[in-house]
Amino acid sequence: MVNKAFIHESSYVDEGVRLGNGTKVWHFCHIQSGAVLGENCSLGQNVNIGPNVRIGNGVRIQNNVSVYEGVEIEDNVFCGPSCVFTNVTTPRAHFPVHGVYAKTLIREGASLGANSTIVCGHTVGRSALIAAGAVVTKDVPDYALMAGVPARRIGWVCECGRKLAPSLRCQCGREYEEIDAIIRKK
């Protein structure tokens, strides 16, 4: 079977990269050796995918994003323009870590707003919504709406992306319940 990924002529894809069918790699991108991207992903202009990074299906990475080794992105995640990932908790130029990176996990359906920063070593929960410019410094629960520096939970969001009312019912018909400050779909 022929892989139907699109790679713009200005982009570089190193040996040992796997791109899923329907994935599009736009202008001036670099995907490094060992990276695996699922089906139907889209990488905007000037995206860098580090070595050995795993990215699921249906992921949208907007312009000017670098996804460094140690970061894993599950299915249907949106990474807004210029969002930032880190992978070393105490970086020093004169004490390199030589491949020892803190793991960062972005769970299925999460959205990271433009210019948001995800400090390494944390998990962003399923369908969570990180506001533009927010700085995530701790784990984020599923469906959390996070904003500020440092990011704090200011509400809950539905899987569809709308902010949930206090009843935890969404206009789209989905319902949630809160147990011990965590919500889940009914």
C-alpha cells in the first residue's frame, strides 16, 4: 500500500520517520529520525518534530511549534500557533542531559491555545482546553479549562469545546458528573 502523506518541498523529513496516510507537512518543517505521526495530521509552517516523538491520529499542529523528544501527543489534539513544549526541568547549557527528558503527555482531544507553554513532566487531560498564553506547571485534569500564569482551572469544558454550565450539561447534549473535583461523562 502506498503512503499518501503530503510533504511540501521546503520541508525535511529524516530517515526513519513514519507518517500516516493523509498527513500533511507544510512549509519549512523538520521531522527528525524516529518520529511517528499518525493518519490525517496537519503540521503548519515551521514546525519541528524532535527525534522519537509519538503523535497520534488527527493531530493539528499550527505554525511555529516545536515538539521535543519526551513529548507524546495522543489523537485529535490541537496545538495552537507558537505553543511551547519543554523537555528538561533544569536546563543548563554546560550540563547537557544526554537524552534524559521529562515525559509530557497530551491526552486525546486536548486543545492548547496560541502561545501557551506546557512545562515538561506533566499530563494535560482528555479534552482539556488550555487558554492562549497560559503556562501549565502541573497536571491538568480531563475537561479542565485552564488559564493564566501559572495556569489554574477556571471551569470545565465539554468534549465539543464549549464551557460547561454549573449543571455540567452542554448545549450539545453531553452530560458530566463531578466526583472529588474531577469530572467525567455520564
